[in-house]
Amino acid sequence: MTLQQLKYADAVASCGSLSEASRRVFVTQPTLTEAIRTLEEELRIAIFSRTSRGVTVTREGEEFLASARQILADAAAIQSKYTGKAVRLPQFAVSTQHYAFAVEAFMDVVREFGGTKDSYDFTLRETVTSEIIDDVARHRSEVGVLYLSRRNGQPLTKILRKEELVFEELFVSKPHVFIGKKHPLSRARFVKPEQLDDYPFISFEQGAENALYYAEEVMPAIDRKRNIRVRDRATMTNLILGLQGYTVASGALSKELNGPNIVAIPLSYDDEIRVGLIHRKDVPLSRPGAAFTRAARERTARVK
């Protein structure tokens, strides 16, 4: 077993694809495949499960990778100390629902590790709820960001427990309506759901995994008469402003990323939004992972 093999295994787990991993570590795919095969034969375990959709980490593989990443981090620290050259770039990936604070926290991490002489390999995935859980469970991301509520809390908690993931709460917020400053309801102290019936509800489309408990909005579209589903934050903002639409989210509003023309009004709706981080159980966070957690807490400290 070599450090190179550990690096290859780490890359495959992070990418979820042999072809993408081979590009990341600058070797051919056959070379990478053979290195992983030899490592699995030596350890007498299957680190990865191969399917037509790519590769996923096995349960034995998860335990192995937790140790392998610690070895790689220790080796990088030793070589950096004595030669000034690290054997491994700082790597970090986060998968998140569409929260502006998560993007801001990610930027904080980049600034912290992005000095003029430093290198890094970071990934930010704004994606659907089911993929966030799968990314963290399969080592494609170290941290995930999502919310729990009275509606989705029980089923999502069961899924997290099954995948051996833990949820760490960042803040609790009452639901808010995000609307444009020129919307007829923009000066209201609070909004009732029935007041929104004449306006389009803009929600994030969840793909094939469209069960209600995967919805990114605490008030489900099934309760609304006019629905538009989108996949990205910019499109949602444009539709909110252009069609007098609205979405339902936490009170965490960023003027820089949500736009200066979006306001958040409390929604009279009997639920709460518990936004938090998920990560693998009993696996310590990397330095970038810990920095992201710290930045996310700082960014949301005043949210209610």
C-alpha cells in the first residue's frame, strides 16, 4: 500500500467517477483502475462498488477512507514542515440546498486557504436534497447543508441515521416569504398563505426524488394553485421579480447574493425551519471542513 494508492482512492471517492478521478490525479483511467484493484486485493476488501452509473463507496470502503485521509493529511503536514512542499492540495467539497449563507461561508473558506502562495481544490455543489445526503454518505462531499421541519424531520432523520450521518443545527427560523420590493405584499408585517394564492409559487425542482419530504421549501407546492419549479438561484430571483412570484425560505437573506430587490416577510405558517450541517458520523472534519462549519455559524448567528 502506497501514498499514491491512497490518493487515487480518495480521488475516486470524491469524484464518484473513475474517468473524472483520473483527470484530477493526472493519470490514465486504466492506470487508476489497476491501482485501485491492486489496493483492494492487498487489503482483501472492496473499497468501491462498480455500477453502470459510476462507483460508490462500500461500508468497508468508508472506514478505510476515513483512515486513509488522515494518513494523507499527516503525510502532507510532515512533508510541508521539512521540505516546504505538500504532497496533497487542501481539498474540500460541500453540497447544499440553495442558501446564500452557505455560499458566503464557502467564500470565507476560500479566502482563508487562498493565500498567494497556496493551492487548493474546493467544490461547491448547490443541488437537490437527496443528492446532498448521497454526496456526504458516499464521500463526494465532506459537509452537507439542509433543513429539517415538522413535515420532513422524521423521514429525513431516519435516512440520515441509516447512512450514519449526523445533523448539527445552525439556527432555527420561522418560515419567511421571499418577494420583490415592488410586490403588493412587500410592506406587510406578516403574510398568510391565502394572501399568496394569486401569485406564482417558485420552488426548487427535486428531480426524480420528488417526495414531499425532499422539498426545499417548508410549505409544499402541492398546497399551492400556481407553481413554477426551477433549478438555480438566479432563475428563481428573476421569476420572483419578473412575475411577482414568491418562495418560502428561512430568514437568512443576503443582499449580495439574493439581490437588493428581494425582501423577506414572516409567513403565518405553523412550522419551523431547522437549518443545519450534516457530515459522516465519527469522522473528524478536515481543516477546510472545520473552517466552513465555523464560517457558517458566524454567518447565521443572528438569524431567527
